[in-house]
Amino acid sequence: MIRFDAVTFHYTGAEHPALHEVDLTVEEGELCLVTGRTGAGKSTLLNAVNGLVPRFTGGRLAGRVSVTGLSTADRPPQEFAHLVGVVGQDPLAGFVTDTVEEELAYGMEQLAVPADVMRKRVEETLDLLGIAELRHRSMRTLSGGQQQRVAIGAVLTPHPRVLVLDEPTSALDPTAAEEVLAAVIRLVHDLGTTVLVAEHRMERVLQYADRLVHLSGDGRVTHGEPAAMMAGADVAPPVVRLGRLAGWEPLPLSVRDARRRAAPLRERLVGARPGPGTERMPSVPPRRGGSEVPVETPVLRARGVVVAYGRVVAVREVDLDLRPGEVTALMGRNGSGKSSLLWALQGAGPRRSGTVETGGEDPGGLSAREARERVGLVPQTAADLLYLDTVAAECAQSDTESAAGPGTCRALLDRIAPGVPDDRHPGDLSEGQKLALVLAVQLTAAPRVVLLDEPTRGLDYHAKDRFARVARELADEGRSVVVATHDVEFVASAADRVVVMAQGEVVADGPTADVVVASPTFAPQVAKVLSPQPWLTVEQVRAALEPRESIA
């Protein structure tokens, strides 16, 4: 179905190839999971399948890429539209119509599909992805996760034989991600669709993969059976790392596989609990937790916050206190109001009613510079805040706008992500580097409150670990850090407190372990495997076992 024959690809000006002598055959009806660290070349590999690389990226490609025997060098990408459907990392950038229903029909219109067939396929796709209620909505009014599902639906309606998905679940809550993956798996099993999917949140996809394709970062590509590939992979989900720690053979690829072997491990952990070195205890008790009183005055206090867009109420009467030294995870389904709440807290977003107070003032009534000094916000698409030609220019402009000393922003960037070149265009940075740059820009103003909207999208496990350490350091400096995210594994490792929203309201608020372990939706893999014991991460389990094993 898909063949790479001795494929090597160089980006213009790059010292080393993004792909080097790649030989790969993907058979019909296979689901291939493409893995590798951030910036390893996964998107390059995927975009070569229909010729977007090199026709739209520039660069030099040697070797041959073919789909059903047709070479991508012989035809432009539009002539592969009936064969290959591609969904990129930024779904909004690919939309060409105004409403969801029109977007689902657009691809079929270009392929001259009969009107009655188009109508039937649109209805099937709306139901398949659970977005029927969005059919008349404008694309720009959708949440990031809703946009992702519409983007997938738009490439499904022409019924392509190959589906290429780049980070398809990165913006989705766990339930929505399961629904999308169930739809993709149905296409593989029932229709024989061939699927290539790159996904940093491997824990969501690994158990369904027929084959693992791994990019090492130096252009080389290896592939094989998922369990065998995971044995030595440098990028692995928690369930695999727990299997390595426990010495399980073969390695488990799903929670179900791991739980069936976990009884001896649970026995070894009896009597042990996560210690202060492996789990940061919250600085304040949960709001519903008895007669204890907070030990810190909130740096931000919100009362009765309501956000509405026309008749749609996104945030309903939310009360929230943010305290120094705390990393708070804001979780909930797509469209639950997380982003709207963050913008209302920052002051730049609309607020129909309610109050927000930090440092004795409402950030919504301050100038942009004054608001940044109190509350910094990094949006879902961090690159939206980058508009200059070089990293050095962005840093210098941030110093000027924040009245900070020269070099302040650059020093912050080096602390978060060392080695980002001054002369690099921000658009050429990896997702992790873009996030680091925007975070440095916001932190230059030294805000007491730092709001981050889906900051781990596009980050591999190693990059997320580094980012978790940065969040912890910011909190230890006395800041309050709020991370809106669907990434339950990041929350398990980084957050002191979890606030869950549903339909614009706060429905849960408490220490991370209390909230996520009690939720089958938001529980991390380790918690599901070792339940009812209170473990959240592999690192907690390792720290508990090592003293015992050394004593024994």
C-alpha cells in the first residue's frame, strides 16, 4: 500500500537529513504508530506519503515514495486526495469553509461526489465522531478538541484508502480521544483502511498498533512489532516503563495486560505509600476538607465568573482561589470552559459578570503591560504570540515591553530550554522550543500567576518531564501555576491540585491523588494498574521499591 524505497530527505540549509535511507512498507489495513522524540522527523515522514514533502516544504528528496504503486514524484498532492487523507497538527490551518457541515462536504465537492452520496457520508461522519450537534457551528467558535474531530471528519468523508494523522488526540480529552480512536480502528478493521498515526501520547494508541515505526532523530527509521520495539525504546508510555521496572516479559502494551500481571507487584508495595520525595503534597487542603484553613493568602481570587458568547454560556458562576507555591491542573471535557476561564482570569477575555482580583486590582481593567505583570498566559497555540524574525528579536522585544534588563528573557529561555539559537526564526523551532520561548516571554514580566493552556501538545515524554520540572520551579519561587490540559500522565507527575470543569462549572477540586484516582476517565495508567493502592507514576513506584530491594 505505502512504500518508502531508500528515501533520504534534506530540508534546505539543514546540515543533516531529516530522513536517511528509509526503507518501509506498510500493508493494506495496517495501523502503524509513528514514534520518536519531538523534532525527530515524524511529521516529515507523514507528509512524504502524499507528496507534501518536498513539494510544499522545499528541500531535496532522493529515493521513491509510492501509494498503491503511484509515485508521489509523478503527481501533485491534490491527485492523491482520493487515496490519502491527511490531518496535520494544526487543524484550524486546514479549514477552508465557515461551518462544520460545509467543511465535511468540501473534500467530496472537489472530487465531484454526487450530492446524495455526500449528504449520506456527512451524516455518517457526524455520528461516527460524535459531533452532530456541531453541524451548524462556525469553525472559529469550536474548542481545540472539537476542531480536531472536525478535521478528522473532513478527510474521512471522501473515504480515502490511507489515513495519515499527526497528533490526532493531542487536543482531545480522554473520552473524546477514545471515541476518535474507536472510529479509526473501525475503519482499519471493517474497511481495510491503512492508517499512519504519529502520537506523543502513546499510552492512548500503542495497544491498537499493528506495527511501530520509530525515528531516532538522526534520520534513521526502524520498525517492527510493538512489544519487541518497546523493549529498548527511549520513548515509552508509563505502562511499558512499569513493565520494565517489574521485569515483565513480554512487556504489556495496555492497562488490561499490565493489570493481569500486577498482583505480585502490588504485594511488594503493600504497606508503602508515595513519600514526599516522589509526590509533592498540596500547600493547602482541599476546599471540602474539614476545618483546616489555608496557610497562604491567594494570589488570585475569582468569584462568580460568568463568560458567554452570545447565547452560549461557557463559564457559569465559577469561584476559584489560586495560591502561591501550587501547580493546579485544570481538566474537563472539550468545550467544558477551561480556555474561556483562563482568558477571563488573565483579563483579556470576555467576562459577562463576576470579579477577578490579584494584587488588589482586576487585571481586566489594567493596561496590557500591567496585566502581564500580574497574570501571564500562554495560549493553546503558543506561536500566536511570536511575530518577529528571530529568537533574539523576540527576547529583546519582551525585555523592552516588560521594562526588564537586557538579557532577562534570554536568560529565562536558557533556563527552560538551553541551546535555542538566537538567529533561528521562531517558526522553525520545534513545538517544545516554541513553548519555551513563549513561556520565557511571559515570565520576563515576572507575573505571580502563570496560566498555561494545553502546554504539552507536541511534547514527547522527555520534554514533558523537563516542562514539569519548570512548572515545579516556578511554583517553588512563590508563583501560582495553572495548567489546562487533557494529559492525565502529565497531571499525575506535575500537579499538586486538580480542578475539574463540566459545562462551565467546577465539579471537583482537591489534591491530585484524591481527584484523579477516583476518576476512571482522568486516572493515569499506573493508578489503573495498581488500584486500589495510591500510586500515580512509575517514579513513585521505583522510589518505593529501591529501598526495600536494597534491604532485602
